[in-house]
Amino acid sequence: MIAIETKQLKKSYGAVPVVKGIDLTVEQGEVFGFLGRNGAGKSTFINMLTGIIHPSSGSFSLLGVEGGDDSVKKDIGVMPDYANLYGSLTALGHLKFFSALSGRPASKAECMKVLEKVGLEMHANKKAVKFSFGMKKKLGIAQAIIHDPELIFLDEPTSGLDAEAVLHIQKLIRDLQKSGKTVFMTSHNLDEVEKLCTRIAIMKEGEIVKIGTMDELRAFYRSSITVKLKHSPIPISEQAKLREWLESAGTSLEMNDSCVTITVDDEQKIAEMVRAFQQCRVDVYRVHVEEPSLEDIFLEQ
């Protein structure tokens, strides 16, 4: 099933276009990363999908239901802005209240299970007004999943959390995916997106400029590959021949007694390089390949 599908979805405020005709498909079971600098149009796009604002034109569907049909809302979870929490309600009270609003009221035991998943079980009866920023963030995630939705929107789910809490929430996201849920997330933590997301879209000035898996994004942006190869000593009789071959295979060649660093333009050259070393009676101990990270790709936009 397709979890999210948009067709030429647009939003303008007056004469100013903010989202400029996005075509996007997200399959069920994906953890989909949605990236872009501030002002790129990410929030506007998500707000259209979640019913907060109406598109200027175009169409979208969620879980096979055309946008604007409220019947699908019970199957969608959205992490709210922490400022929208009710200070006088406890964590447990929030979950009971919001699960009831969804049409799927949760028992106390179910609420406690979700609070445990986000690391708030020890604060179940504490009022939200006394919560730290990180605790409010966790409660927002708990609210998004308390009614067991199929599609979950998470906006910066780990920002403001300490390292232990970040790992806790990342495990939760992986567990949601394993159970068949679809997660659509934004994050400024590019390492996190790289680790968690099955596919990634990069938005710029209201348009998606690139979309794909990390391997696909790397292949698109990779113009050169730096290879570091650790090896046994090169026999004196083979040194000149091997150096000549390496100079013809790539650029920025550096050689010493136990290591070679070289830049090539095709990963096929890596396999050829290993064979060349073997033909020269040199053992290859380790091959390290430096590839563009998501941060490198993002900064090129």
C-alpha cells in the first residue's frame, strides 16, 4: 500500500509560492526522511498533509484515502509542538485524553506501556507544566503513537534530548518500522537520518531537488572516491610497475611502506586495484573507502 501520495501539491500565500508542485510517493513501512533548510517549505508541506492548512492546488492521499477525508485521521499520528501541551494535565492524562479524541481510547496499562517506550514511565503522574523541554518532546512522541496509528509524522523527534534519550527514541522508530508502521520524519540531525531512513528527500525553495536511498544519493553526488588501502610490504622488484599502474588508475596518489591512498572516479577501479596488488605478490589487509555523507550531499544544495 502507498502511505503518502501527492500530485502537484502547491501552496501559495498571495503571490508568494511556498510549495511548488510536489509529486511524492511514500510506501507503507518506510522511515522516510524529509530534509531542507529553514524556509524550504517543509512545515508547510507537512501541514497540508496533516490537515492544518489547505493546499492551493494539487491533490494528496494518505493510506489510500483522498486528502480532506477525516476518516483517515484515526490512522495517523502527529507529534505536536511541545507548546501545545496542557500544563495542568499529567503525562498519563494527556495520553488518555488524546487517545479518546482519536476514537481509540487507551487503557491505563496501554498508556503506561507507551510512556515506557519513550522513557517517561517514571513521570506518568507529573503535570506537563513541570516537564523539561526533553520530557515534553518525549510526551509529544507518545501522543503521536498512543492510538496505534499506521502513519506517523515526527518533526525533529530527537532535538533537545540527551544522548541516552536519542538512542531510546531511535530504537523506538526502528521498532515502529519493524511492526509495519510508516514514519515520515524531519530532522536536522543528518547522521540520524542517514542511520534510520529508508529513503530521503531534500527540499529547496519549495521543490524536491533530490530523492532516493543513501546509496542512490551518494551515487548521484559522488564524482570521486578516495581509497585507503593497507597492505604488506611491496617487493622491490614490483614497486616501479605497481606505482606506474596506480598513477594510471587514479589521482592524488600517496604511497608508503604499508599504505596507499588514491582518488578514483569509479568503484570498479577498487576491485582492479586489489587484483593488481595480488599480482604483485602483495597482501591487502584493509580497504577503506571515503564516500560523501548525507551532510556533504545536503550542503551541496
